Amino acid sequence: MNMKLCIINGPNLNLLGKREPEIYGSASFEDYLKELSTKFPEIQIDYYQSNVEGEIINKIHEVGFDYDGIILNAGAYTHTSVAIADAIKAINCPTIEVHISNVLSREEFRHTSMIGPYVKGMISGFGLDSYRLAILSFIK
Ligand code: DQA
């Protein structure tokens, strides 16, 4: 198949496993990613994490004209970043917005997604499994 996907995680998601485990679980993303990659041996799954808004935008530009899709958990920037929304609008490949928690069941400020109008779809609330479900959406 030769499909290339890039998972991009935004701020504080480097702390997965340690950060509020009652909301985000106790597994590190690195461990989860190893397991995820074995489930989709035919897909190249690359991974990038940054706490810095501009670095996330640079990565979206870098992969967005070359990869088949981006799976983006922009963390709190989801709710604030016009610049990340513009980056998603600017590239060629589809972006799937993912969240580990169900953002609509949480504080009101998490109910707004600046990137929502420009993504192909949004998956929220399935724990780390949200990423696997996003990958499935690319498989016809
Ligand atoms: C999150 C939800 C966001 O509201 C929050 O700021 C995060 C993680 C999630 O995966 O559930 O950092 O994107």
C-alpha cells in the first residue's frame, strides 16, 4: 500500500503516562506507538511531538505536501490556534483531529476547536485508541 501517515502531538502530550492519568491513561505515547505500528505493518507511521506552536506548524508544512495524511492532537492549541488552523488549510493532505479525552464532556473552553472546520473529521474520547481509529479512517 505504501501509505505514509504522520502523528503530530502538541503541548503536554510528551507527559502522557504521567500527566493526569485519570483523564489521559497511564501508558506513555512511545509504548503505545510501538504497539500501534505492529497493528499496521503496511503503513509508515511517523511521529512528532512538540510543545511549541511554531514547531508544530513547521512539521505540518513539512509533511503536508508529501504524506497521505496527518493525525493531529494539537492539545490545548486546538482551542486557541488560528495559526495551526491556517496551516491545516494550507496543505494538501487530509488532517484528522484526535483527542484522548471527550473534549465535549469537559470544561466549556474545550468545546471550541479552531482547527475543526478544516479537518476531515474528529475523533475524541476513546483514550489512546482514538489514534488507531484515526488510522482506520485512512484504510479503504
Ligand atoms: C486533549 C484535550 C485538550 O483539551 C487538552 O488541552 C489536551 C489533550 C486530548 O487529547 O484529550 O492537552 O487534546
